[in-house]
Amino acid sequence: MKNTKPFSILLPGMLLLASCANLPFVGAEEIPVQADIDESKPFSNDEYTKLLAEYVTDKGWVDYKQLQQNREPLDRYYAQLAAVKPETYKSWDKNQQLAFMMNAYNALTLLAIIEQEPLKASIRDIPGVWEAKKFQVAGESKTLNNIEHDTIRPTFNEPRIHAALVCAAKSCPPLRNEPFTAEEVDAQLEDQVKRWLARPDSGFQIDRQENKVYLSKIFDWYGDDWKPDFAVKDQFSGDDKQKAVLNFISNYVSPEDQAYLKAGEYNVDYLGYDWSLNQQ
């Protein structure tokens, strides 16, 4: 997810992250590809499929220690991400491109975590993890921020990606233990949203006794992404951003909860965000 909580400031040539201001500045660092790959072979998610099935639970928790000790499949997958030629990527349809970039973001986040020895307690303990560490992706050098904010968000206009891009924190949406695919990406995104909202401690919660609705902080950081398709004036509660988010969420809840949300007789607040590593 955008790992630049809670807001970002653009300066010439770089992106400063408000939430990461406590991290020391580091220069750009290229993460080397550590595996050979046959560029004549078509791109495949096979390596990524195997490692997700082995090291990620159905609830999205990651066995980073074992992945770190058996990192070869992830290294090979990174080599495959790097080997895709720009013209090949451009020839794919939008679903292929979106699935590829979401898989790249999540896989390279895993790589950034296991590059640390010993493992950090939080991804935010890795200096420059989002804005300075560079990876080879489809023939271009990209940071995690580049993948999310310069490629995925402006290209696809798809707010559900915030349920799919996982920044390795406990309060992130659950990491999917299968790759996104062009054929299934819409259904997979729908499933990701449902799984995320079902987490009352980090996704979405209604407290009728207190007349409060709690949202993930991700909806605070990125709520504007929902406004183009879900803006509404005469229902729900909160500011324009919160109303758009609640309008979106109302499609995934019970009829009773939907009616409660539309009535707007509650206050909106945000859940705390646990940045601890999403490890098993």
C-alpha cells in the first residue's frame, strides 16, 4: 500500500514520506538480481505461486524466517520480473499489467524484508524501503513507491488495489497466498476487499452502542481514490472522502449494516495501525 502515511510531499526528484520522517535519509540503492533467467521463456508466476503457498497462511501471515532461509524461489521470481522487456509489458492487456504490477509490489516487499539480517520488527525500520531501494521491474528501475504511485494508481484507477498491495504490517490487508492473474484479477480483488473489511481490528467496524463507525487508516490516507466512482452527498456520514468510502463499503455488508451506514446517524473514526511485521 502506499507506505507514505499519512501524506506525501513532492520535491524535485524525490518523494518524502511524512510517516517515515523518523527514518534516516539514504541514497538510492539498487537491489541486485541474484538468479539467472532464460529470457527466451515466457513470463511465469510458477515460482511465486509455490512460495506463497508454502510461506503464507490462508489468513495472510508470512513465515519470514523460513522464507529467508529458503529464498531461492523468490530470487528467481525477482529475476523473472526483471527480465520482462518493456515492449512485452506494454503489449499485455490491462488485466495482465495490473496483476503483474501487484504481484511485483508484494513480492518485492517480501524481498525487502528478508534482505535484512536479522529481520526487522517492522518494515518501517528499514531505511528508504519505499522511496530509495530500487528494483528491476519490466526493464525499468523502480522503487516500491514508483510501482504503486507512479504506475498502479494513476494507470488503472482501481481503488480496490488498496486491499491487495500489502506493506508487510499487521494492519495491512491480508497478503494473498496465490498470485493475481489476468483471468481472475477482478474476482481476486473482490475477495481481497471482503477479507480486509472482515477484520474488525484493522479493516472496518461498526459500534452501534457508541454510534461510531471505524475505518482502516488506509481509507484515511487514500480515501480520495474512492471519490471519482463513489462520491455521494445525501447519505452516510463524515466528510466527502469518508462518505465515498462508506458508499463503497456498503456494497460488502449485510442489508442491516447497509441501512445503518446510509442513515448516517453516527460518527466516523479510524482504527489504530499496527506496523509490526505480519509474520506468523
